[in-house]
Amino acid sequence: MMVLIRRSVGGYLDLMIHLGKKELLNLVTEMVGKVRKELYFLMVIVVVVSTLLRILERNS
């Protein structure tokens, strides 16, 4: 009886881990996509600000 319970629990845990990996992969890819967009946005802001600062420095 104990062996059966252990096997079923082990199988359930394996299933959970398998599903967990897929869910984690999906979450990671989603987060990476969001972070990428935010990083591109930040890069654009940095470039714009730096060019504005250069223009201001030249004028002063």
C-alpha cells in the first residue's frame, strides 16, 4: 500500500514539475518580452536625453 501511495505521489510530483517547467518557460518568455520592450524604450529615452544635453551644451 505504501509503495502505491509513494508511486502515485512521485508521479504527481513529476507531473507538477513538468507542468511547472512549461509554465515557468512561458512566464520567463513573457517577462523577457516585456523587459525587452522596456529596455528599448529606456534606450530611446537615453539617446534623446543625451542628444538634447549635447545641443544645450553647444548653445551655452
